[in-house]
Amino acid sequence: MRIILLGAPGSGKGTVAKVLVERTGTPHISTGDMLRAALAAGTPLGARAREYMESGRLVPDNIVIGLIRNRLGQSDCLSTGYILDGFPRTVPQAEELGVVLSDLESNVQAVFNLQVSRQLLVERLSGRRICKSCGAIYHAVNMPPRTEGICDICGGELYQRVDDQPATVENRLNVYEAQTKPLIEYYRNMGLLYPVEGDKGVQAVFEMIIHTLDNIRKTACDQAQ
Ligand code: AMP
């Protein structure tokens, strides 16, 4: 599987990526997770990214492109593929991804655009809670843990991301509109874009992705015969 999950913050990219990983074993590559890990580890890269992330702005392209180039060149991605989540987020990042993949003799099979109304995005982001230990995602109202503040899976502590607080959420959605939305047209023009109704729930989104990939493979086989 070699796919990109596109969509606004809160559209469910991370949640469906986790299901795809569980069921297919494909590596999940989230630049947001990589940057948060760098920040938590106190690396120089994390220190450079902090002010951008906390205010909801995009980290400069050269930083994230460097991370992606390294990660896609690792053996698990070369052998099994990748689920890109939160990358690319600008047209220059998409162009650079094209260069990286061509250097690795790889290509993207499909770009899934998870569509969700702005009202639902705000609701999802402001209620989102994440486990500090295993990264499981909850929602304070729609998917609460059995015990408040505690992860059902590993017993870890749940927290709210700094950038999920209301003022920053608005900022992130505006940044998405201005800088990331043009990628819809970019990938549509390449014939790679598949719209997905992101408000339908994670199982429906998962099934739509698997079904589309099956069709893409069948078409490729038919054409090869
Ligand atoms: P996410 O977890 O994908 O919502 O990302 C959280 C934050 O990390 C974003 O608001 C950005 O500040 C930064 N970030 C993640 N991915 C990228 C990217 N591809 N380009 C620039 N900044 C990014």
C-alpha cells in the first residue's frame, strides 16, 4: 500500500491510519507525530519546530522534507509501502515528494481526500484526547474512555494537544484552507485523487480505502494482460 491521506486537521487521517496499520501492517508516516517526538526528545529539530506547531502554523518545508526523505528510504517502507498522514501539506512539499519517490523508484497509488464540514472539524479537534503512552485517540464526548483521563488500552494518561485548543484550532483550519487545500487540485490533475466522506466514521472510511485500492490493482492487472 502506497497512499496519501489528505484532509483538514480533525478529518480523521490519524484514526483511519491506525486501523490501516493494524489490518495491513503498512508503516504509518505522520510528520505531526515525528515532529512531536522530536519536540518531546528535546532535539534541535524539535526546538526549531516548536513555535510553529504551538501557534498552528506549518513548519518550514525543508525541515519536514528532510524527515520524510529519511523515513521513506528505510527498509520497511521500501518493502511494504507507506501511509502518509499530514504530508504533503503544501504544493512544494508535494513536488519534493515526487522527487524523493522517483529517486527511490516508488510512486503513490492513490490520494484519499477525507472531507468533513468545518463545524464537525472544530467539534472533533476540541474534544480530542490522546494517550501519552500508546497514542490511542479518544473524544471527550463521542468516544470517551471508560475511566476519565485514562487510556482503555494501556492505562496511560490522556492529554489534550496544545494545538487542539480553540484559538489554535481556528488558525490551523485557516492554514489548511490557504496552504493545503490546493493539493486537492494538484492530485486531481494527476488522476490520483479519491474523495472520501470523512464524516461517515472510521470503519466506512477504511472500507472505502481498501475497496478503491482493490479496484486500482484490478485495473492495473487487466491493463497488464
Ligand atoms: P498534525 O499532527 O498532522 O495535525 O500536525 C501538527 C503540526 O505539526 C501542524 O500544525 C504543523 O505545525 C506541523 N506539521 C505536521 N506536518 C507538517 C507538514 N507536512 N508541513 C509543515 N508542518 C507540519
